[in-house]
Amino acid sequence: MLYYMLTHSTPQHSPSSQSPTGNAYLRLHLAVLIAGGTGLFGRLITVGELPLVCLRVIMGAAFLAAVMALQDLMSGKNPARGSRLHRLPRRELLMIMGCGVLLSVHWVFYYGSIKAANVSIGAVCFALVGFFTAVIEPLIDRRPPSWREIALGLLTVVGIGLIFGFDARHRLGIGLGIVSSVLYTFFSISSKRVQASTGRSSSTMLLHELIGGAVVLSLAVPLYSAAFPDVAVIPTPRDWVLLVVFATIFTVVPFLLQLQALRHISAFTVNLTYNLEPVYTILAAMLLFDEAAELNFSFYLGISLIVIAVALRGKK
């Protein structure tokens, strides 16, 4: 079923299946569920956040390109006649790769937040994306803001405030997490607009986004290593195993599903639904790392408000 969802776009009209919007929501929630496990790798993998993300995007791009090439081979396509691996026009390529740079830098700050604080803090900061989208997307689209979206976003902010209040020791991690959520907001909005203007498939978009991130981060790794000589940049054998899983199942799969969902639902709805990601991440961190011992009533109240905000969202 998962393979079918990844390799088939949401149907435009099908009396025997769900509506395109219904299929988009199914893909979106599956993407969020899988993405809930990504934060754990920031704690499990020992290398610093920038080389971690650099390896993630390089390996993810290689894996996705191999899958696409295999699909094209099985379907009889070739680069000259419809293959998704053919060369893109320069303007389209730069636009898509630019989105990938935003995504990759978001990941650097996200995993920096996790390493500076813990998995729960890094994950819950991501819930601010809904609020930032409600404010930023109308400005970019030059339309009046939706007060419903802002109200739901503010409900999330209140939840974040309660969560932040439980421990002041993690200010650096919180700050990095906030920057991460702003960057992801710009990525989500930009990616939706670029995909709409280019008409490229979700897999083609993601492949060139990963390549764009890989190019920029590869150039940045030597500078990072010089600035932080005590931080590991070479993975251990255990790290390599985790990186393979991380770059395939937990990178390519959720983002393909998300890009497919963005064809039929708004960036605000996608980003607000992604507020459930920290809930899944925190539950997993509690089980694996015993982070429940660090959390109190304010934390759980804040998480409850985030879940309520997601539940009250409306389809657009």
C-alpha cells in the first residue's frame, strides 16, 4: 500500500476511491506519523548536526534517484522521452534546489536544537510552524490573513509557551528550534508555489531539493569542522547503519507523501497537521530515552493545546 501511495499521485476523479482531498489527507497523516521518528536520529547518531544533515541529503538523493531510475526502466522510459531523471531547465532547477537549501538548513537547526537540548524540545518547537505559516503565507500571497488560521496558530503558541515554561535550561535548544520552524515555514510555502508553477512530479521535486541541499552543505562541512573541531564529523559503523535507515525510510518517504498532499491542500493545513509530529516524537523519546522524567504538568497541558489546534483545523 505504501509503495502504491508513493508511486501514484492522488487521483483527480475516481468514483471507486476517496476524493483527491481525502487521499491527500491520508498521505499527509502517514507522512506525519513517519516523520515523528526522525527526531530520534538526532540523538542516536553521534556526528554533529551539519554533517548529519549533509549525509542525510546525499544518501537520500542517491536512494531516490536509484528508485526513480528503476521505475523508469521497468516502465520503458528513457531520459529523452519522459523520464523524471532528465535535465531540468536552469530556472526550474535553481528554484527547486533553492527550496532544498531551505529544507536542509531547517534540518541543521532542528537537529542542532535536539543536540543542544533534547528530542522533546527540538520536536515541540516545530509546532510553531502553523503559527508562522498563518502570518507569513498571506503576506507572500498578498491576501488578507485568515483569523481562524491565526487563532489556531496562537493556540499552538500558547501550548508552546506552557512547554517552554517547564525548564529554562534549554534556551539555546529552544532558540535553534524556533529558527528551524521559521525556515521550514518558508520551505513549505516556497515548495508549494514552485511545484505549482513547474508542474513537476513530487519525486522529481524532492530529488532536486535534496541535491540542492547536498551541494550547499557539502561546501559548508569544512567550515563547520574548522569552527567546531571537537564535534564529530566522521560517522561510526553504527552511525552508518542508522544513516541508511534515516536517509531512506525517514527522509524520502514522508517528504514524497507531503509533496503529494500539497497538490490538494494548503500549506497552512499541512504545517498545522505537522504539529502532531512532536507528539509522536515525544512519545517515542519517552519510550527510548526516558525523557518523561524531565517533563511536568505544564508540558502535557501544552501538548494538549497543540493537539486541539490540529483537531479544530478546517479543510481548505
